[in-house]
Amino acid sequence: MDARKQDILLAIITDYIATAEPVGSRTIARKYRLGISPATIRNEMADLEEMGYIEQPHTSAGRVPSESGYRYYVDYLMKREELSSGEEKLIRENYRSKVKDVGQVIQLTGQLLSQLTRYAAVVMSPRVGPSAFKHVRLIGMGPGRAMMLVVMDNGSLHHRMVEVPESITDPDLETISSVLSAKLQGHTMESIKMTLIKEIYAELARHRNILDLALDLIREGLTVEPGDKIYLGGVFNILNQPEFHNVEKVKTLLSLLEQEEMVCNLLSGGEDAPGVTVRIGNEMHCREIVDCSMVIAPYRISGRAGGSIGVLGPTRMDYAKVVSVVECMTRNLSRALEEMFAGRGT
Amino acid sequence: MDARKQDILLAIITDYIATAEPVGSRTIARKYRLGISPATIRNEMADLEEMGYIEQPHTSAGRVPSESGYRYYVDYLMKREELSSGEEKLIRENYRSKVKDVGQVIQLTGQLLSQLTRYAAVVMSPRVGPSAFKHVRLIGMGPGRAMMLVVMDNGSLHHRMVEVPESITDPDLETISSVLSAKLQGHTMESIKMTLIKEIYAELARHRNILDLALDLIREGLTVEPGDKIYLGGVFNILNQPEFHNVEKVKTLLSLLEQEEMVCNLLSGGEDAPGVTVRIGNEMHCREIVDCSMVIAPYRISGRAGGSIGVLGPTRMDYAKVVSVVECMTRNLSRALEEMFAGRGT
DNA sequence: TGTTAGCACTCTTAATTCATGAGTGCTAAG
DNA sequence: CTTAGCACTCATGAATTAAGAGTGCTAACA
């Protein structure tokens, strides 16, 4: 593809992203002074169409970028649009003031993401990954009831109400807690050996039944519970896009986005790629979502993969801006989380 | 309002709810055999219109219920439509299998609510209300870091990462935890007196600085943190309604619903009313949301107000069904939560 | 050989017109 | 008080038309 074709393709995509209208040869000649006439541009456009980078909605309409067109643009033509100093400041100040717990950081990130891009934002909360027990505790909550607390050394916290025999007293629970805590501490789920379990049973023979319960819960709770929490916001922004003036489209999109699992799938898969990933149209493997793209990037905590953040918008989205924003936000998010977990065993 | 007018109003509203089309005298005479001719119906309709219960979108269209019309219907004419046995079963089975923690129950309730009504569901998680400390604990999480855990006797759990002097050792934290736990146990936020604080300081004079921190956090965390969590789901259902085929409307609605605070306001205010409250159109005090109604009901935990659940749909919603569903769901939700907190000091 | 002006052709979009029909209100008769 | 009849209104949708944007092709030009 020669330089002039690139110029023209760039012009088409830039214009289409800005206006959402099919763009014709005349427009390009007028707005983007490339020093060539509409007729020449038409010839080049015919070539570009043949190559599959642009297409015509119908004869006698201008051209519209195809998915491969956007792909080429993102890969070779696009210049990132750096954040304005005002935007940078907004981000810094928000992160400075509102970083209390993980949930809040996730939510803040999502809000900023959608606010800055004016598209929908998706943020996955950090996957806990393998981590070791720090503290286990059973707390009596009235006759026959107890709350089980498990704190992991990565700062994650699990809790669950459990039924216990009424005969168990608070001191009993205290004893059990101490033993469990002491024995499990430092172990990960996987490193718990039968020998360890046996030791625990030996020390707490009297409380065999409640132990069964507790150990089951630990096993079950820790493998199932961290069902990836997802922040999703700014969906209404997408409705500003003319391509979503069709209510049917909106409906299918909304109903899909309400399924956490689906959203989670959309976001996952790019964790190993180092930087920002752009998925255009069908590259998001989801038949039902049409005319959409995502810009995704993983964030890290203490060097380890944490989760991903992403922006969902129309294929005609402002990639130049969004890519910058997403990248900037991963940096901020990573930093915020790292500060929060600072001092954890690396 | 005489009986015949009531019959006609009922017919109009029933038909309009079913079809979303303005309903004319002819239709009523044909479909609802009231034994009177279209002409008579027309006369009555003219009266009903004068009374403000119905209105005409334009001359030569049928009549449409006004907000007062719906109000009259809900108050005097409506017959609740009880749940089918299949629906009852669906609810029972879901509650039987998925009641682990509060969050899950809230989510389940919302899902069922929107699934059964085919409108949007809003569920407020239980306000914790005044409750007493059960357990306080500081857990070292690496140099200079600790996690503070506070368990209340109503089963709510608060946690927070805190920075502590690096000089503090794990046994120190252990000591502090024990004292705090012992002293605070049984007290509510409000019943903590200066004398108690002094006692604590006396016993832990060595750790004055960390105590300051911890007590501050407790105060702050417990008053601020329970920022009403809200479940919102099934919004896409509303898009099935013909009155929401206008994308602008959808957009404003969506953007409002993304603000948790706003949703919270919508839901609140009906806690003292004993049963189901129906808010029609402007009765929801929200200018921006138009052509919508809500059916709201409070749920209780152990006799105390817990929170509210609600269904948001078009003013033309199927009140007869929704009211039943909402009421049924409050019962189920209350029961589920009560079971979960069973044994708490009444 | 590449570029450009000119031109006929296509096809969408918006505006206009027109007919249809649903529904009303009024009047007068039962 | 009820109802049949009738003239009138007005939204809706179909059909027609005009305008305009954009193309591809051809032929002339550098």
C-alpha cells in the first residue's frame, strides 16, 4: 500500500470517526488538502475498496471503513492522542483522594474511564491468584450460628455464615480459630497436605464435626467465591452514537451486558499481551454484539497480572484517544493497587 | 363515580395496559361485553375525561389513562393477579439453593423480580441500622500494614487496610485486638462513652498512636461505609415497551439509573408504609424520568426495617401482576434474610 | 503513464400529496 | 337515558416527486 493510499485511508477513517457519515472523494479533497483531485481520490478509493479496507453502504454513497480498515488504521496509521493536562490532573486528583479499598479503586477507574472516553467502561477487579492463609476465625453470632472469616495474605477477605452445633461455646470457637489460624497460616490452598489436616484433627478431636464443616467451607469458598467482580458503567454514552439509534440494537447490547459472565469473557484473553489490545468488531468473539470494538489492557499488581480494564464503543470509536486513556488508566490503577498492597510478600 | 363508569375505566386501562394502543368506544363495546353501545360508552368517556381519569392523545384517537386514572385503578379497581404455581415454585427453588450471603440474596431477589415482571428491578441491600460490635481485629499484613476487621452482631462486616508503625509486632496487634474486642463488644456506635475509650487507652497506653488510628477508622468506617448498595437489573426489559422506542428517552433513563444515589432516592421514602406502595409518573419525585412508575415495598429483618425492593416500568405497567410479585418477593427476601441472621439478639 | 475535468447514472433522503380509517361529538329518534 | 346516524378531525402510511450526493467511466491533458 503506497503512501498516498495510506493518506487517503487515514483521511477517510478520521473523517468517518468524526462525523459518522460515509465520506466521499469530494469531502476528502476539500477537507484534507492532499493536493490531489477528487477524481484521483476516487480511483484510489476504488483500489482501497478492492483491498477490503473500505466499503460502500450503497452505490452513490461515500465510503465507510471496513473492519480491516480500522485494523490497518490502528496498527499502522493511528497517532495516539495524548491526554490533555486537564484530564491528567482530573485523574491524579481522583486517585489521590479516593483510594480506600479495592472496590472503590475499581469503581473510580471505571467512572474515569467512561467519563474520559464517553464510551462504556468495563473494569475487572483483581484476580486474587494463589495466595496464602493469613488468618482464620470463627465468631459466634447467636445460638447455632457463626461467621467464618478467612483473610488471605494478598489482602482478600472471605466470609460466610455457618451453622454450628448449639453446644459449641464461644471459647470453643476461639480455640478452633486459633488452631486453624496457626496451622493454615502461610499455606496456600494447594499446599495443604493431608498430614496438616490430620494434625488439625488431632488437636481438635473434640470438635470433629465443626471442623469438617469449616474445612469444607474453606475449600469451597475459596475456589468458588472470587467470581470476578466487574464494574460496568457509562453504557448510556453509547446511545449518543448514531449507530445505536436503533432500539433493537440497544436492547440486545444491554441484555448482554447485564450478564456478568459475558462481560467477563469480553474482557479476558488479553492478559498476556503486554500493552493495549484493540478488538475490532468480530475480533471480540461475540456474535451478538455488532458494530462494536473494545480497547483492553491488563493491569498488574506487584508485577503479577491483576485483571483487565476495557472500553466498549462503536467500531467507529475514537481509537486514538481511547488507547491513550486506557493505557494511562492501567498505569494509574496499577499504581493505586500497588500502594494499597504495598509491603505484601513479593 | 358510578359503577358503569368504573367498568369502563377498568376496561380502558386493562386494554391499554395490554395493547399500548389508545382504546376507543367501539373496542370496549366489542371486547368487554358491558351490554351498552359504543355511543353510551362515548358519553361516559367524555365524563371520565372531564374528571381527569383519561385523556386523548389527539382528536380522533382513542383514550389513554391519565396518571390519576392509573391511580384510581390501583386504588379501587385493580384485582391482584396472583403468581402461577410455576412462578411460586421458581422462587422457592431459587431461594432454597442460593442463599449464602447477603449480597447473593439481594442479587437473586433482583434477578427474580425482573424475570417475573419483565421490567427493571431495584433492590436495596439491608441498612445495617444500629448494631453492636461483636468482634474487632487487626491483622498484620506485612511491614507497616494491617487489615482491620470489624464484625457487627447483625452479621455485617467491615474491613479496611490501615498503615501502622513498623515497630508494631504481630503480638502487639493481637493484644490490641483482644482489648478492643472485649471492650467494644456489645456496644453500639452510639453507646460508646468516653469512659470506655479511656479504659481502652489506659489498658493500651503503649499503643496510643495506633489506637487513635483504629478508633478513628471505626468511627468513620461504620458511619460512612454502608453506602447503600443497590442491585439494579433487567433494565433492558423496559426497552421492549413501545413507549421506549425513542432512544433519547432510553438515554436519559439509563444515565439516571447509573447514578446509584438517584436510584436510592427513587426507592426510599416508602419504608414506613406497611405494604406495597405504587408510585405513578410524577409521584416518583424525579422530573427527568417520564412515563414511568414504580412499585415499591419494604422488607424487614427480625421485625426491623431492612430496606426496600422495587420494580420500575412504564406507567402502563401491569400493576396487577407487579404488585403481587413485589409483595411475594418481600416475603421471600425477609424470610431468607431472617434465616440468615437467625439467632441475633432481638 | 498518471491525473483530472466532465458527464451520465444510481440511489438515498426528504418533502409533498393523497387516501384511508379509526374515533369522536353532536343530534335526533326510540 | 340510550342509541343510531352522520359529519368532521386527524394520524398514518403509501405513492410520487425532486434534490443532491457520490460514483464510475471516458477522454483530454501534462
